[in-house]
Amino acid sequence: MATKTIYWSGSSGDRITVTYTGNGNDSVSIASDPNPGTVSRNKTITFATTDGKVTKTVAVIQAGAPGDYNNDYNDDYLNN
């Protein structure tokens, strides 16, 4: 197995990790750090054969985190 790390953007430090074997039609696994922002983000990943004759792209879209909420309300609700 091989792993490739791709960054969501230059400043965030958040990563997408692509795991693959590189053999024929084997599957590819794509995982990501959680999105701390409230806005969704997307990245296009392009896969290519070593000779460059075949390329495929995958759009990775990750929803944003839920909006802010009041912890006092949640604590009161959970403790009653």
C-alpha cells in the first residue's frame, strides 16, 4: 500500500489522505481530517497512469461543521 497526502489549502494544514496499491483496478481509499469550518470545502483529485495515457478525476466534497451552539443550554438539557 502507498499513501499520498494532499492539503486542502496552503494555510489550513488539514489533509486528505489517499491510500492505494497502484495495481490495475484495485480500489483507492480517501480519508480527510475533520472540517473545522462551517462552510463546505471541495478538492479535485486527478489520478493518472504512469504513462499519462489514462486520467480520472474525483471530486472530494466535505460538509462544514455544524454552527455554534450554546453549551449552557446543552448542559441543562442533559442534566435534567
